[in-house]
Amino acid sequence: MGTNQMTVRPTRQVTEQWADGPRTITVVDCGCGTEVYCDSSWANECFSCGTEYNGGGQMLAPRSQWGEETGEVF
């Protein structure tokens, strides 16, 4: 697999009660062994190793690489 391809880690779905009603959230088993609750559709950070995942559980590229194609800086 190339280094610029997103990786899908083992995931599961959980439903939690929020103030505005129930929400189904993707939970990722991060490579470091920590569960990451992907409650944001944008980016969800593993608090143990810093790896980020989108709302569907796909591993994102490091932030240092974000915007390379568009010239944006994060």
C-alpha cells in the first residue's frame, strides 16, 4: 500500500444518547490499541498516539501533509 493511501482500521458502530437525540458513532481500534470514538465527521484524534481518523474510521494523513494539493497551511 502506498504511503498516501488512507487505511481503514477495524471498526464498530455504537449508538449513544446525546442532548439532541441518539447518534450512531464509528469506533476505531487504533494501531496503538486505543479506541477512537469518531464523533466528528472532520477529524478525530487518538489521544494516545495522535493518529487522526475521519467520521467513517479512515486514517487521515498527518496534518503536516494537509493542503499540499491546494497550497493551504494547517
